[in-house]
Amino acid sequence: MGKSSIHIIRQSAAHIYGIIVRPYMTMRSIAQSGSFWELVSIGVVLSMYFAVATVVKNPAFRPFLLTRQFLALAVVVVVTTLFASGMFWCAGKLVGGIGSYGRFFLSWSYTLIPTVCWFLATSILYILLPPPRTARPEGIVASGVFLVFSTVLLLWKLVLSYLSLRFSLRLSLPRILGAAVLASGPLFLYGYWTYAIGVFKIPFY
Amino acid sequence: MNSNGDVYRKFQKRWEEITDLPPQRVGPLTPLYKEATKRLKIMPWPVFLVVAVCVVVGLYMFFGNGITLLVSILQRGF
């Protein structure tokens, strides 16, 4: 492993840590000077989720089925990410955004970290505390904790998405809201399609 | 001297980063926006947690035990 590879891994790790503790500064830094090689690190993080979800969705250990499921998840997530980022980039351009798709895609890919955290946690929780939740006090408390956890990650995701649009496309808040409205229609239809084909019940945006 | 040069270069890089975008203005809501975003720039988790708890309490008051159904759907969502 070369010196530059180690540098990229350290930079990716610093950026992932940064979006946790200093999202504003870190997203600005990613948008302005991040390396496209960092996408490999994000791919590795996503692969961890694919591996866990594949095993959870296929309890029987059949290598062919596991490989097929893993590849199906990977392809759908890549297509979904390209589609979602493409929609936001086009919408951002329509409302007056300035910036290349490449730089936007790099910063947008970091917004997948909250998504993958939620999907990974939900996959593991599916084994530890399988649904359905009951209406008994324990069930309500567990539901409340899960909803708080989910909402926290959703807020994190929204903030990172906002910062990605702000720094990569140099948009103001009203224009970002406009871009979100424009992109929401196609994203809703795409989310419904992934639900219909049975890959994700909650879209992996 | 070399150390001073490094400090200057870091300062210059930081300055360019900060001044790259004009400050966000949202008309009469600008002070409110500044106050809200100030707490989200560094370690935003306490704010996220407070907002999330308020949202979930609101959901519970609105849906009651129905939140368990919502969670059951979400748990199958991966």
C-alpha cells in the first residue's frame, strides 16, 4: 500500500469523523478539496452494510443466493445514489446552482453515512429485537427509542444534504428548498419503484 | 521563519475557504437562521436529540400506541 493510499484512507477517516463533530467545516472542506479516491472508502463502508443485510435477508447459508443478494443491493444502491445525486444536481442547476457534478457527487456521497448507519443498525436490530413491536409499555419504550434514533439520523442526513448543496452548488437556503421541491417528485417515484421490485421498502437515499 | 510561513499559508487557506461563499441571508429571518445554524455547525448532536425527542413525543401524542405499528414497518424497511 503506497503512501498516497494511506493518505487517502486517513483523509476519508478524518472526513467521516468530521461530519460527525464538525459537519459545517468538514462538508465545506470536502466540497472544495476532497479527493475522488475517498469514494472508495465510502464504498467499503457501504459494503459492510451489504454484507450484514445479505446475511440477515438470507438466513440459509447458500453462497449463490448470498452473492446474488449482495450484488443486487450494491447495484441498486449505486444506481439510487447516482439517480438521487443526479436529480438534486439537475434541480440545483435549474434554480441557479454553480458547480460540477463530480464535486457535488463527492460531497453527496458523504450524506450516505447517516443512511448506511440507519440501515446497518436496523438490520442488526432486526435480529436482536425482531418486529412487530407490541403496544405493551416495553414495546412503546422500544418504539420511542428507535424513533428518536431514526429521527436523529434523519436530521443529520438533512443537515449534510443541505451543506452538500450549499457548498458544492453554491446555493442559498431558498434555492436549496426549491431544488428539494423539484427533486422530490422523481425521488418519490423512484422510491416507489424500489419498493415495488422488493429491494428496499425504505429508499436508500 | 519557516514556521511563520506555514502559519500564514494555513491562515490564507482558511480565509479563502471562509470567504468563498457570501454569507447566507434570508431576509427578516436572518437572525433566526444564524442562531439556529450556530448550534448545528459544531457538535450538533444535543440539538438533534432534543428535536428528535420533541418529534417523537408529538408523534406519540398524535398516534398513541400507533407508533409501534410505524416502528414495525420501519424495522422491516432495510
